[in-house]
Amino acid sequence: MQANAPQVSSGISAAPTTLREIAFVFLKLGTTAFGGPAAHIAMMDEEFVRRRQWLSEQEFLDCLSATNFIPGPNSTEMAIHIGHRRAGWRGLIVAGTCFIVPAAVIVGMLAWLYVRFGSLPQAAGVFYGLKPVVIAIIVQALWRLGRSAVKTYWLAAIGLACIGLTFTGVNELIVLAIGGVLALAPVWRNLRLRAAAFPGILGAGALPTGAAAAGFWPIFLVFAKIGSVLFGSGYVLLAFLRADLVVRYHWLTEKQLLDAVAVGQFTPGPVFTTATFVGYLLHGTSGALAATLGIFLPAFIFVAATAPLMPKLRSSKIVGALLDGVNVASLALMVAVTFQLARAAMVDWLTVIIAMTATFLLLRFRRLNSVWLITASGLIGLARTVIHL
């Protein structure tokens, strides 16, 4: 098959998919896809399986499974996979770029407004209301992801151990590695038992610190590292951002991080465009560009490298167990960072009520779009500030 040829299967639309058509549909999705990765993937299923018939349901599920085996933003990687299937390498680049660009531009504009007007009481009031809802959205994600990730008592024990390690200050990459290795224990034990019964079954073998350093390349490298190792979902990004930018390098304050996350939640497209906002705070337009390129570039590389290998990897018990452990460790990181952010977000009785109400609504009404809660809470915060003034 030619590198740039579309990949289609019987029963699916075999008509050539032009790059212009791919660009149009992913620009539309990047502009309208609110609600986080799960909502984005649901919209892609509706768009590409049901409406356009670019993929079969099984092909779509295979792409979704593939994104769970590699680090990076799941919904963006789904866009890249779909573009690659319909138009090869050029489709891969066009689909991923067009899905990212609208959100990055919107977030960049909001970052400029934040830097210029963020100190005004009215702007502070909006973010005062947004932050508790961000906490509620993360809690909802933890609940939903936890129900699917914690499949056994052993994985539950691994998750609790990883939470403890995170609270004691262990590096987040080490926590992920420990989670993955521990999850291999039952699989490895079974393989050893089989090897004992059937000899030969296993075969042979076995940045500078400080705000002054926040230039283009330091920012790019920090975000490229995060994009290269981040498993789970966009919400796990919080743990990595806080560990690197707040705790390790002191480039951001807890307040700035929460504001960046709030903007990332309020805007459409990938949650990872929070990086665009952070980059702008650190080094203006060039910082926004560095952070955006750094956080998303690994996704393009990983999808291009692993797409042909995924059918074999999906059938491997060892790789599957490793992924289960990494996912549980990722949830542990989310629990720890949520606790830290909640302390900064819930500062009085009103913010506590907003957070509790938003959490209840999100858990009770699964189809509720979080953007409405964020809009309402921002208006509440603005009204509170105006009344005080």
C-alpha cells in the first residue's frame, strides 16, 4: 500500500478523501468539541462511523484501543489515526493539526487577555467561580476512569500504593513505572508456571531552574517530556504541570496553574491546549508556540510509529497488564493533584457549594456538558465580585 493511500475496508466509503475535506471536518471538530476527551471521541464516532462512514465500528474501536497503549492526548491521537487511515501520512498531519489549531488559537487569545486584564477584580471573580467546577470535573473523571481502570483487587492495591508514593513526594515518572511493573506480577507468575509445565514456552533472554530559564527551548523540552510520558487522559496533565512548573522549576504559582486549567476546560478541543496558555504566561507568543509544539509533537510521532504494530501489541497479555498498571498509577497521580488543587480552589463556603453542586450534577446526569457548569460558575463569580464592588 502506498504511504499516502487511504486505508479502507469493505462496506466502508471507498471514495477518495481529499486533504481539504479532512481539514474542514477536523477544523469544525476542533472548534466545537467541548467536554473533554470522552466527549470528543463520542463526536468522532458520530461523525466518522455513522455520518461519513469513513471507518467501521470495529476499526474505530481498534483506533481507540491503540491510543490507550501510547502516551499523549487520546482524542488528538484518535484524530491523527483517522487522518492516517483515510489519507496516509499527509492525512495524519492535516487531521491532527486541524484538530489542535482552533483550540490553541482560542486559548492563546484568552492567555493574552489574562495577562492584560487578569488582575482586574472582574476577571478574578470569573476565575474564582471557575476553579471549583474544574475540581468537580476532575472528580467526575476520576470516578468514571476508576470504574474501568481498577479491574481487580490487585490493581486497587497498586492504586492505593501509588497514591501514598505520590503524597510522599516520589517523582511522577517513577510512580508510573512502579505501577506498570507491579501490574506485571500476576502475568509474570502465570507465565512462569506455564514455563515450568511446558519448558521452552518463554524462550531465551530478558532543565535549568527558575523563571529566568523559561525561554523557548526550555519550555519546549519540558512540554515535550510531558507529552512523551503522559498516560491516562488530559486531566493527568495537571499532575505533570504542577510537578514541573510549580514545584520543580517555580515558573508558575498554584493560582496561575488553576487559571490555566480553567481556561483549558472552558474552551473546545484538546485539554492539552492548557499548555498554550501556560506557555504564553511564561514567554509570550514564542512560549505559547513552544509549549504547544512540545506537548503535541510526541503524539504525531507515536501514532506514526505504532499504528502498524498495534494489532500484535493488543493481543499481548504482558503489554495489556503493563498498561493496566500505568492507568491505575495515572489515576493515583490525579487523586493527589486534585487534593492539592482543591485546597487552593475551595477557599470559602460559596466555592465549596459550587464544587459540591457541580460534582453532584456531573455524576447524576452523565450527558451534562461541563461547559454549561463552567459558564454558570464563572457568571456566579463575576456577579459576586460586582456585588462586592
